[in-house]
Amino acid sequence: MTTHTLTHDRRIALLAGIVLTMVLAAVLSLAVGCSPKASTEAPAKSEQNSASSMDGQPVNWTMQSDCATCHTSEAASPQDAACVQAVAHEAEGVTCAQCHTDESTLSTSHTSVKFGDKPATKPTVVTVDEQTCVSCHGSMQDMAAKTVDSKALTDDNGVTVNPHERPAGQAHEDNPATCTDCHNNHSKAVEKDAMKYCAQCHHRGTFQCGTCHELRERSTK
């Protein structure tokens, strides 16, 4: 064997070694890339399953039930400074069941309700007995004395009415207002709520009578 042939053989062997190394590296790379990866979603799925573990279970509501379990937005209202009524009631230690006293209506509303069925509806003011309000805040006359300087109910003409002492009139006497007509404990706009109640009749922005149907009827005579 000549020196030239030996050198040629060594070059071939070296080249074969390089190629083999590259092939092995590629195989290892593919093996690592195809190996199973730990799912980053696993904890989230676990937490989700835990959070919905009560789904499908009957609520079995009673007057002692924790309303905050489902009525989350209402439960949060005492921590919202804009909900002045809720904040005030919370400061006095008033609970849901102290205001929502109509157990029969509440029980009917919760019949067949299961956790996870749907977002909880707002607790209706129908379940609030006016006498519950009176027992703490006093009568309408008592409240009128406290709000004699209130400007909450002011119409577009600048006329102000004491919100707890409506002007005498047949329409007002036939439709006596209750506390919850204007007051919603969890609302952020008690004055706007009160004006909406008045606007059911005084829908032209004025508290003056005879500005709508009555006026048009007289004008046709």
C-alpha cells in the first residue's frame, strides 16, 4: 500500500466519522423535541375543577344561607363607595335577611336552583317589607323632616320637592310611594332612581300637573 493510498483512506474514515456524528446529533435533537412536555395548563384545569365542584348540586336555600355565594355583585356593593346605601347599612351591621324578609317569595325563587345553573339574578325589592325600613328609619313623616332641605328631586324648571313629602293630590293618594320605589340598597344612583320613579308620570321633566294628556285634551275644546 502506497503512502498516497493510506492518506486517502484516512481522509475517508475521518469524513465518515464526521457524518456519523452529525447524524447522531440530529437523531438526539428529534428525540428531545418529540418528548412529552409538562402542560402549563394543568394547574389551571385543576383549579377550575375545584371551583366548579358544586355545580349541579341543589342550593337548598334557607333564610340562613350565605347570599354572597351566588349574589357576588350585591355582596361587593358595601365595599363600593358609590353605593352609599349599602355602605351605610354595612356599617350598621345590617344583613341581607334583615331587609329581604319575604321568606315565601324568596323560597319560591330558589326552588330547583342548582349551583352553576346561571348567574344569580338580582334580589328583588319585592321581598323587602316597608315596615322593615320604618323600624330603623322611622315613618315617611319622620324622613320628610330629615330631608326638608334636600335638592335630590329638582325638575327641569328648578322646582324642588321633598322626596319624602309629595304634594297632595288625587294621583299621589291613589298611588302611594313605598321606600323601595326609589331606594335600591345596591344602587350607585339613588337620586337618579328616584327621578325615574317620578318620571313614570312626570315624563316631561316637570313636576307640574296638566302638562301632558290633560293639557292636550283642554286645548282641543
